[in-house]
Amino acid sequence: MTSSHWPAPFSTAPLDATVTIPASKSLTNRYLVLAAIAEGECRLRAPLQSRDSDLMIGALRALGAIIKEVPGAQEVPDLVVTPIPTDLTPTTEATEPTETTEVHCGLAGTVMRFVPPLAALVAGQVKFTGDPAALRRPMAPIVAALEGLGVRVEDGEDGFLPFTVQGTGAVAGGHVQVDAGDSSQFISAILLVAPRFTNGLHLEHIGESVPSVDHISMTVEILRSMGVAVDDSTPNHWVVLPGAIAAFDVALEQDLSNAGPFLAAALATRGTVRIPNWPTQTTQVGDKWREILPQFGATVSLEDGVLTVTGGPEIKGVDISDTSELAPSTAAICALASTPSRLRGISHLRGHETDRLAALVAEINALGGNAVETEDGLIINPAALHGGVFHSYHDHRMATAGAIIGLAVPGVEVENIATTAKTMPEFPNMWAAMVSQTAVGVAAAVETKA
């Protein structure tokens, strides 16, 4: 074992904890993009503070947006965004004009997919690059869509980063086809900036079905909330009329996908976990936890804005389709189940921060599990698990999956838990605090009984 291995807390008793989750990454980065091209100054209240959001802020600043932190009602500062001037050439952080501005995307899919179409609206060359693993994530649909809209993209022939977008300050728009079979982000990326296209946009998806369609619905609903006309009544077609994006002041919902590992902890320990401030209506895919967890045998309730999950006496296996970004946490629960499970419709996870399907099979099996990869997902059979190293592959959701298993299996160590900073920088402390709440409660109960 090395110092880069995080000993996952093992719970000796059922949890009884309340956890507050930071803001949604999906919402924060969508609102940041829209604020950068809105009609006036915008405010994001209690947004996510993480590597992904920091990378988005850096990218938008490079394109000319002014983004400032200001005190807000919560501990997390608000963000005030002054949009990109329509006649501004991209600049470096030092604000010195350059021939080519570089945007580093890290491993953030929302940055590498959402920002290139925005760069097409700014006069100048913008080079996009990222972490080594980012250079293997599919980008061909974005390159093809931009070129189909008449935007020049250099060095994008292989369909991966790095490449350079030659923006002219305007995009005519019109009809363009996109194969978004690998990620719904390819559609959201174009939709977000489409109101600024001179002639609007008719976006048509071609190819296999689109994964994570809930994320596209999120994008459409946000656009409509700002007065943008979007017609999605015809399957696989989205029509966006040109028009202004109204300035906005919005409070960010917490990240319901990131709530997943904490909710899964209730099942792993046969305990109870509560998440306050759960929205009654939301566009976030993480709200599916309310449908998924009861299938494992958990009791789930939402009362007065508090989502409460209590694990059953055993974890039942499931057969579920399209868990999308929830799949790693779902797979971790499956690895602890008493009957077989099958996860379907998640082949696109092979193109995320890592090949999540292969990674989940490798790491579950390394702990004594029985997982196999299928064409579109996973089959996970019951097996006696043991301790060992659970590798993260620089993927935040792999790291949290290891933490879930570690609650129920002593001796699990997660390699590079720091990768959770991508969307939840305080995860290790939050996880330990959740377990310690229970430890304190159990100790107090024992002392009182004595």
C-alpha cells in the first residue's frame, strides 16, 4: 500500500446520518456558459466549487468573460458573470492579446464539449487540450458539427483533443446533423449557444439512440427559462430560434448524482441517510435515485424537502436500464447484493473519464467479486468480497464506488481519492463525517445503556 491509497472507512454499525451535498456540476457549468453569452450581468448563487467548474471559469475568462466571486447567503461565494463582449478577441489570463488562446479542459466533458461551439462565436483562434486521459475521449461529433456549421477546426481530423477552433465572431447556423450516440453532451453543447447563431439552429441526431437524454432535457428547460424558443417535439430533432438570452439570477440545486454514494451508504450498512433540500421538481438525472434504490430493497421517502433512504435487511439484485452517470455507484451496490444484477444501456460509459465498464469489472473482481462486461453494460453476481486496492483511474465516480464497497468490506483502500475534487473536493471529509456521525451516535447509545 502507498500514501496515495485512502483507507475507506468501514462501518461496524448501521449509519444514521444527514449529509448536505454541494451544487450540481451539470447545472453550474450550463449556467456559466449561458451567462457568458447573456444580455447582461448574471449571478449564480452558491455554485459548485470544484475542478470541473474552475476549468469552465478559466475557459470562459480566456474567451473574454469577467467572472468574480462575491459574498452570498451561504458559505460558498456567489459568482457574478459579465458576458463576453461580442467584438472581443480571446485573451490569456494576463489579458494580453495572443495569436492563439489555449483552453485546458482537464478531464471535464462539459468544458471540452460545451466551450468549442462558444469559441466559434468569438473572433480568434482557440486551442483546446486537456489531461492525458482527456485526449482519448471522443470529440468527433463536436468537430463535425462545427465544420457542418461552417466553422473552421484545425487538427481535429482524428476526432480527439487537441484541436483549434478558428472563430470569426459569428455563426450562421441552420441545419446540422450530429451523431450523439456516445454522449448527450454533443447535443447540449450546440443547443446552449444556438440562440446566438444568426439563423438559429435545426439540430438532427443521426445514428444510435442518445444516452442520458435527461441531460438534454435539462439543457432545453434551462434555455426555455431564459426566453429561448426550443422545439423538441419531433424525436431526434431540436429547433432553436435565434434570440437573446435574458440575464438571470439563479440559485443552484445541489448535485443529486453526487448524492448517490451517500444514499448508497444507507444500503451498504443497512442504515439511514438523509439528504436535505432535495427538490420536488428537477431536471437532474440524479433524481432517478428515488426510483433505483427501492429496487434494491431500500425504503425511500421525500418529506418536507428531505430525502430519506433506509437500507433493507439485505440488498436485492436489480435489472436496470440507462443508469448513465449513476452506474458506478449502482454497480457498487450490485457488488454487495445477495442476488444477481444486470445494468443495461450504458455502453457509452466506455468513453467517459475512463472506460468505466472495464474499470468496474476489473476493480470489483480484484476484491473477489464476480462481474462481467456485456455489449451494453454489466452483469454482477453475488460473491464474497475482501479487502484490497480499488483503483480510481483518475475518475471521480470510480473513487466513490470504491468508498461505497469499503463501507461494507473491511480493508478496502481507494487509490487517488483526490480525483473526487473533479466535482466534490470535500468528499473524503464528508464521507468520514457521515461515518463519524453514526460512530458518535452508537457510542452515546452504548454509554447510556451502560
